[in-house]
Amino acid sequence: MECQLSIALAEQKREKPATDKLGFGVHFTDHMFTMDYTEGKGWHDPQIVPYSPLSLDPAAMVFHYGQAVFEGLKAYRNKEGKVWLFRPDQNFKRMNRSLERLSMPSVDEEFMVDALKKLVATDKEWIPTESGTSLYIRPFVIATEPCFGVRASHTYKLIILLSPVGAYYAGGMNPVKIYVENNYVRAVRGGTGNAKVAGNYAGGLKAQVEAKEKGYEQVLWLDGVENKYIEEVGSMNVFFKVKGEVWTPALNGSILEGITRDSTIALLKDWGVPVIEKRISIEDLHAAYTNGELEEAFGTGTAAVISPIGDLNWNGHQMIINGEKTGELTTKLYETMTGIQYGEKEDKFGWAVSVTE
């Protein structure tokens, strides 16, 4: 790969949104990173350029056969103005696993972390400073070769976009209502569930729409074979505190290996909290609830970090968890994780990566 990164700065800056109008993923910064891949040449022409539309052939294979993977992470600015990334190396490691699953070319992880730092530094003035706000980062790779042949593309484009986002819990950290999905499935082992590919998310939209029509914010996915084992909640990994232990579904080939999931497990173990990674049936979870043993439940992911669950509806069985209040352990995890992300709490794991000195 030609690793000489070129930078072309925007002559005209985009208007920055007011902090209370940030939302999530609707505003974009002045610059983006792009890099191309050509079979026989490898990755080449890495550059930071002004944000602009793409020009793609309508026969580009991404539109027809869905070769597209993406990642999501954030940059954080603390009160002293220092900018941090959270475990960006793990995002590019996971991107490479996703690329391999879709027969797409891998990237140089170390180079990509360095390029990302330069992009974030270029647009650091876009990082909001209010509590809970951040700069969302979306790296993605798409197949660009114009061809209708059903095979892997010979050309690709990697792009990184930046988007200032508002505080996820602007109105307070309130537990969400979850509908246990019995009709649709998210993924099966041997499919693409353990890769971060675009099609996984399109396939989950129908269930989410129907859950919202029933008055629920998201769905709890069950396995695609027996329709009884818990896998993910929405697009997040899921955890349950039962009799002082924390249960989470074991990675089985259909569950995405979340970076926030891994960080949560590391923190819990460091605190001496027993963590059990195993197959969890919805029947066993309901039995724990009926016996008064289900103490807390939460999802983990980049956007929310930790999202408490207060209500689970399974086949008409309503499980109200912790009185629909955020649990003590859930709160501790959120405060510790975000404290590390903003460079404000001890980071004994070395997760926070400085962008600005």
C-alpha cells in the first residue's frame, strides 16, 4: 500500500450546527478520508479531502451484491480541550474480520489508526464540548467495480466520515422497553452475523418497525435455529445481572463481537463481578425473573455505550426489571466507560488514545 497520505484542505467551511440541534449522524464535517483499492496494485492514494459527493458507476457491485462493511467509533473532547479516541485499533481489527468474511481486501490497521488521527485532528474544531457530546466516526468500504458478475469486486473504496453528535442521554439515562422478536431473525451461524456488514442492518429494520408499532423501542433477537436463545438487543450486545452474576450470550458465530461488550466484560472482571458467557435461553431468563433473580439488564454499543433495559415483553409475558429504573451496576459501567473515553477517569487498560497533546 502506498502510505503517503495527502491532505487537501477545504477552501470553504461548512456551517456548524447548534449544539442542541446535533442529533445523531445528520451533520458532517469539512473533510473526509478516502483510499482506493485496485486488484494487483493494492490500497493506494490515501487522502484527506473536502467532504463531497461520490461519483460511482450505477453498475458498481456494491449496489447489486452488497459488498459493504462499516465501523463506528467516536472522538471525545474533555474539559481541557484534549481529544481522545477509544480503542480505535480494535475497530480496524474488526473491520478486517468483516472484510475477510465478504471476500474484500484487508487494510493496514496501524496505518488506518494514524490516518484517522490525522483526519480527526484536521476537523477537531467540529468536536462538540458539551457533556455527553462527541464526534461520531464512520469508516466504511464499498465495492466499486462496474460489473453484474456474481463474484468479488476487483476495486474498492474506503471512506471515513465524521459527524458531530449530541448527548445520547440528553433527557437522562432512562431504561428502554424491548420486544422479544419471535418471527424474524437477525442472523444464523455461518452467515454474516459476526461481521459488521451493511445488509445485517437492513434485514433488521422490519422487526424494529413492528416493535415500535407495538409501543417498544427495540427488539431482543433470538437465535435463528431454535428461536429460543438470546443473541443481541437491536444492534447492541446484551447483558443480564442475575443473582449478582452478569450473564451475556457467548460469541457463537452469529453475534457481533462488540468493542464496548469486550470493554464491559474487562471492567466487570476487574471489579470482581462474575461474568458468565453462555447460551441463555429466553425461558431461563424468564424463570430468573419469575424467581426474583433478574436484577438488571442493559445493552452495550458505540452510540449509547450502556443502555439500560426496563421492560421485556416475551409472548405476552411482561418482565419489569428493577422497577424500570437504571440499576447501580449499569450506572457504574456507564460512568466508568465514559470517564475513560473522555480521559477523565483512570485508564488502567490503555484504551484511550490521544489525538491532541
